[in-house]
Amino acid sequence: MHAIENSSISRSLRPLSLIRGALPAALLLGSASSLLGQAIPTATRPADIQVGAGFTIARPDYERQNFPGFFLYADVDPRAHWGVEAEYHRVSGGAASSSQQTLEIGGRYFRNYGPLSPFAKGMYGRGQFKYPFGFAVLWYNMFAAGAGVDYKATRYIHVRAEYEFQKWLSFPNGGLQPQLLSIGVAYHFDGKPRYKNH
């Protein structure tokens, strides 16, 4: 009789023991799924990137005539209004065939107004000056500041217009201060959107 009662009691208690065992497992799985759900958006939102090239016209601050040339640029924007920019300029001209080229990197701040994204930037880099008639080719440290605007022609094509002022350090006769106007076209890689209508 006692054996029958004990077996019936153990059967009635078995569902409770199963519930007690399953409850911690369910809580653990629930917390793990919520943690994974929070991690996915972070992993799928890289920085916004664009890479472009274009035409530059420069006032070289060494000869009176303007120097034509080209420029390459790349932007990486991990924040809503802050990013990093790298830029390369090369301009040349004059009767003596002198040239200037610069390689710069720095920070940029931008705002978004529909398809327009005005920006300001501060850069540091190196400038190479080829003296007239190839007399010498020397490198100098330099700073640059600039401003411009990107226009979103399409989701993947952005058009840029910008102005840049450069200050070359240790250049003879008080330094060199070229000014550049550039127009370029960039390919935009989808990431964290810089524009509200992306």
C-alpha cells in the first residue's frame, strides 16, 4: 500500500521537477537570444565610405599663373557628423614646368540637408615641390584647412566642390601658401547613412 502511494506521489511531483529544470534553461535561452539580437545591428552597420577623384585648379603662391591638376580623396565617416578624410593633389604648370603635390589626412565635420552635405576639414600632411627647370625636388610638412559641399546625385554617386588653403612649413622666404579649388565625383559605399533619405 505504501509503495503504491509513494509511486503515485512521485508521478504527481514529476511535472513540477520538469518545470523547475526547464525554467532556468528557458531564461538562459531567452537572455542569450536578446543579447544576440542586440549585437546584430552593431555588426551590420559599418562606417559610411566614399572614394572619388576630380579636377583641381591651384594658385601655387610661387608663380603668378594658375596650375591645373587632379585630386583623389576618400572619406570614412563612423559618426553622424564626424569623419576622417585622406586626400592627394597634384598640380603643375608654368613656363619652367614646376609642380606641387600633397598627401594629407585629417578630420572633417559635416551636416546633412537633404541631398546636400556641407563640410569643413582640417588636414596635416607632406608636400613635394619641384622647383623650376627641375633644379630640386624637396618635401615639406604642411597644414591645410578647407570647406566644401557634397551633392548626392544618386544613392551611389556624389558630386563634390571644395576650397582648400595650404600652409607649407619651412619653405624659403616665409613659407608657401597655395590655394586650391576642386570639383570631383565619388562612389558611395552603403553603410551607416549620411543622408536622411537613404
